[in-house]
Amino acid sequence: MKFAVITDIHGNATALEAVLKRITEEADVSEIFCLGDLIGIGPQTNEVIEIVRSTPHMTTISGNHDENVLALIHGQKYPDSYRHAKKHHQWIADQLTPDNQRFLEQLPRTVRKTFSEQEALFTHYAYLDETKAIGEEPLADTVDGTEQSLPELFKGEQASLICFGHHHPKQLVRAMGITYLNPGALGCQPEAVAPFAVVELNSGEWNVNVIEVKYDDRPYLEAFNAAPMPEKELLRKLFLGGRT
């Protein structure tokens, strides 16, 4: 049994296509889990969602950027912690097609699955209260992935594998019998490298391989440069390593 984990595509269809192509080269990968933040930061909003929608055997959950955009569309409370990104998210909302909006609206926040009696949790991040709307700040603050911080972050969780995203650097930690995996943001690294993870359960042990895919980022950068996005240069600096 082997599956792939991707997260934080952030409107980068070019990187997503490169990763999905690489996943097809992995033997025996039966399922892909996508951990949210399909959109935001990058301009390829509808392209990303349409790729995700059309990819077989992919289970997808929502991320905070996805829900921030939906909150604006529905006139709901927008999270104060993202007030700096509100104009950007409104621009993303204005690009979203009705079909892709409906797809985002039906995504769950978490998925649990049992593999050979071992439970895995797939979530965008740790929730303080999973029942609260995004405008009520349901997510915990991000922490560096350490043997001390991650068990505290997911305190009380019984799954032996916890897969998450949200915080963009790779985090792979084993502590107190639990494997914590964040493969790193697929779509917004400082270089044209898109990470994902392949996970395999062998004799009750989770084996994780994080793979970095180098890709030609010119189509993405052309779309990024052409898009009239608010805060474009700040996003380029913060999330793309200043690439032009």
C-alpha cells in the first residue's frame, strides 16, 4: 500500500502538473491526498482546481486560503489575521468559475482513513475548533516541526500518521509513536522545485519519502507577471524567492 501526499498548491498549475507526472512514475501509488490551499498567491486558480477535479483517485480537503475566498464570495466574516491579503483574495474570488466554486464548497476539512489497522489523519493544519467558520480563526498558530512542538500541537490525536500542510517548509518528525508529515508547499517555494511525499506502510511502520520535483516555471511566471493581482510584488518576494 502506497499513497502520495501533496499540499499548498497555491494557484501554481505548472508545478502541480509536474508533480502529478512524477507521481505516475512511482510504482504502486494507489491514491493521492491533497491537503488544501489549492488557491491564493498564484494566478492559475481555475487551472489548479480543474486539474484536481479531473485527477483520478485524489482525495482533497480545504485549506484556509480556499475558505477565505469562499467567505468573501458569501459575504461571511473574513479572518482578521488575513486582513493584509483581503484584496488579493477578492481578486482570486473574482476569477473563480461557478463550477470550481462549488467544488471548493463541498470539500471537507479533515479526512481519516485506516490502512491495515493504522489510522491516518489528513488535515490542512491543527484545528482549535473544527466546527468554527474560517472568519472565527479555527486554526492553531503555526509552529516549527519538532519532537516537542508537534505532539503538543496535535495533542490528543490518536492517529499514528498525521499529514498536514499550511506551514510551507517540509516537516517530517517521529515522536511518541506518531509520524508527523508536512511535505512542504508544492506551489510556492523560493526555487522552481515542487515537493510531495510518498508514504508506504510496511509491517506497521510508516515509511516516508519526500521528493522534490524540478520544473520549468516559465509558464507559471508568465501567468504571474501578466496577472493584475493586488500585492503581486510582495507575493513574489515572500513566496517565490523574487523569481521573475
